Amino acid sequence: MLYPLYEAGHLMLAPMRLAAEATKLACENPFNPFAYAPQSRTMAAGCEMFERATRVYAKPAFGLDVPERVVWERPFCRVVAFGEPSAELEAKPKLLIVAPMSGHYATLLRGTVEAFLPSHQVFITDWSDARQVPASAGRFGLDDYIDTCIALFEALGPDLHVAAVCQPSVPVLAAIARMEAEDHPLVPRSAVLMGGPVDTRRSPTAVNLMAEEKGFAWFERHCIHRVPGGYPGVGRAVYPGFLQLAGFMGMNLERHRDAHHAMFGHLVRGDGDSAARHRAFYDEYLAVMDLTAEFYLETIERVFISHDLPRGTLRHRGERVDLGAIRRCHLMAVEGEKDDITGLGQTKAALDLAVNLPEAAKTYHMQPGAGHYGIFNGSRFRQDIVPLVCSFMERSLRPAAPRPAPVVPAPESHPILLRHGPTMQPPRATPARAIVWPEPLVDRPGAIPQRIAL
């Protein structure tokens, strides 16, 4: 019943929202003599704050000064490419940014895309709002997410670089491991994991602790609701975006309260530049999307509660996902010193679990002073992280030295202790396999062309 009540509340506030907008226009109209009274600016500011607090924010646009093209599309995901097809663009290395499907739209990574445009052909996953996907399109769970990653690596390869921002780190790693286990010729050249919850037993944050304390049943009972009428996905079980937004804002409630108080002051004083920056940030931050119930619950259970990937028990379509199978795809882990979403060491765990990947193919960077958002956006990201990532991806394209036979790692001197379970040791490595290096993708019926204009 929560979703219909939420929708009803917005409908009930619609007349008041219209009245607030009309009052704001009247108070700012230069032909209105009362608009020059000191109280008019205060009233206009109050009306704007009320309208912004009660509106439903639409999906933002990327708004970059380059053309956008959809080059791959399925009901739950499409891939957006940036730039007009040209010989100059195709000469650049290919980079697929896998955006998180965690409540916000892919446009939240606008700054991430912009930073790599000068040096790469940039693609980004644009996940669909689950309430906009008809129930006839079927389910979309964690296995389907991994399937989508594999399909994208095949479609955009060869010599593809991948950057997984936060939540996609686990399915991207799983997809790479499955492709490596099958000696797939189109496995990505490199993967950059930015603040990903690979092993949430390390430096657990409030988000991780809540998942363990509440348990799977609590999330299933309190967080899953049916899409009401009026949307294409009516009847689909989802984790509503407004619940995710409430969780985001609840983590830093004082900061958001102070930001809105400052916004009111900017409007009253006529500080248009500061007010515009506030609007731009919150237009993005408050635009949220629904997630399918199966994806949300499976992620909670398998990533945050059972820790299947680091324990070596994660399965994809019945097949075990073993990071020890990764031997060709270079890995880089990026973490923020002050990340309160993904604690230090959680992303670096991927490098430790890829026991058969040469050390020369592994890179780690901890950004001092950066929080979760700062490792994929902002000045520190542009100045410090982007050059390191570009250098890492360039190295991954160089011919590799002969690899030694895989070995089984010795037990850790300080094994990880689970809160409610036995002592866990690193998973054993898989036997050696013949390595098949990437070859050009041949045309075949139903294949997606390799060029940018897919």
C-alpha cells in the first residue's frame, strides 16, 4: 500500500504546487509593483523551496556538448555512445562505463563520462526505471545483470576497457571470471573497479552492518512494493526509488538540511550563481528510479549478507564464479579514504581474490581525502584518478610477458572472520588452462557489428 499512498500524496499536493509556482511568478514579475517590496523576494524563495520539495523529478539529460547515440538496447538496459562516428573517434580505445543500478540514473556519472571523452570512445549503460518496463518483459535478477555484462563485452569488443562504478563491480567481476573460465576471446582488456562492494566484511560501513543486522526477510517484507496503475510496469514487484532516496538522505540528513537552508538564503539575497549550483545538484540527486525486486533482494542476500563472491560460493546460471580464473583481464581497484558507503579494502579484495592474475596486471589506488562520490567525480577525480586510470588502461594493451603456471595461495596469516560463521580462507585457484588471445570478431547472423555505429 505504500506506493499508492506515495502517489496519492503527490496528486493531493499538485494544486498547492501550482499555486506556489503562480505566486513565485507574480512576486518576480517586473511589471508587478509589489515585486519590489522586500517581502516579495522572501515569498518567492519560499514558494520555490516548497515546489522543489514536493515535485517528482524527471530523468535528467547528460547535457554534454557531444552527440549521443543508442548503440545497444534491451528492455532493462541500453548503451549510450558519445560523439559522431569518425575515423578519429574509432582510433581511440573503447571504454564502457557500467553505471550503478542503485536508484539514481546513469546521468549521475556525467562528470565521469566527460573526463574520459578526450582520450576514449566512451559508452555507458543507461539502466531502465523498472516501473517503466512492462511485466511482460520478465524478471531481471543478478544473473540477468551478469548476462547483460557478458553480452555488452561481446558486442563492444575486442580490446574493450571497462569501468565499474560502485555496485556493478560484483557483476562485472563475475562476468569477466565466467568469460575467462571459458577462454572467451572477447574478455575485456582491463577493468577498473571504483568503490565496489566486492567483500563487505572488510571495514564494514553503516550500510553493510544494516544489511547483516536486518536480514533478508526484513528487506523483503518492508522494501518491496507493487507498481501502481498509470505506469507501463503496473503490477511489477520493485524496490521504489523514493525509498532508496530516503535512505540516501537519511545518512546525511543534517548536510541536506543545511544545504536547503543555504539555498533559501541565496534566493532571498539574489545570489543567482549559488542557487543555480544547488538546483543543478539536487535536480540530479532527487531524480530516482525503481529497481526490480529480484535484483535488489538477490544483491542484498548474495553480496551483503552471504558474501558469496569472496567466499567462492557465487554461482551464475549454476556455474561457480571463481575469480582465480582471471588471467588476462588487467584489474585496477580505486578506493576513497573517507568513503562511508564502501569501506577501505572492500574493492581491493578483488585484487587479492584474482590469485592467478600476474601482479604486474594489478593496480591499486587509494585517493586521500575522497569520499564515495569523489572517486568518480569532482576535482580530485579529474586531477588525480583519471590520469592513473588512463595510464593503467594503456599498459593493459601492451603485450604481456609469459605467465607462470597458476598456484594455490598460502592461507592468510590473518584470515577473515565472519560475524556469524566459520573462519574463511581465500578460494583455491583453478587448474591451468590454455589461453586464447582475442581475435577479430567475425560477422555472423545476428552479430552486432564492431564499429561504433552499432
